[in-house]
Amino acid sequence: MIARIWRGITQKDKADDYLAYLQETGLKDYAATPGNRGVTVLRREQGEHCEFMLISLWDSMDAVRAFAGENPDKSVYYPEDDRYLLEMEPLVRHYEVAEQITPPYDGKTERRKRK
């Protein structure tokens, strides 16, 4: 499984509108692409800015290419992204998912204790 990670920053006062726009563009396209296993949208306010991080999961790099095109490392942008985003980062990051734990925890894998 592949994790595709993209990051964008908006003005804080545009964050809610941008999230709604994401739901109608990128998130909808993720869901409609065969091989997509879902997406998590993270949001963090920092002063006057709001950072979004999208972590989408894919069956394979071929599935990522079905969404992103022949250059899957290139960020995918939509026509009105420039209304919201302060920067247009050119690249995304891809990671092989080495392990994923989902509840309920079965006790077979040792967990780290928080200090």
C-alpha cells in the first residue's frame, strides 16, 4: 500500500471555504479513483494561517498514477486552488506503508509506552 502526502497552506479566514472546495474537488476525485483506500485530512491553525495535510492511501503506484497522471510525484491542483493557497507546492511525497494498526488492538504487537 502507498501513502501519498500533500500539504497546503491557506489564510485562516479562508480555511473553512477551502475545506469545502477540497471536498468537491480532490477528495471527490480520490474517492472515484479505483485503488484509492481513503484519505485523511489534517488541519492545523497557526496564527493567521491554516495548514492542511492530506494523507491518501492507495493500492499501488499504478493506482496513484490513475489519479495523478504519468508523473505521480507532481502535485495535482484544481482551477480555483490559487484563490485559497498561499503557495503551490510542486511535489508530493509517497511512502510505502510498512505497517498499519487498526482497532481493536490484538495485543500481538508490542506498543510503545508514552512518557
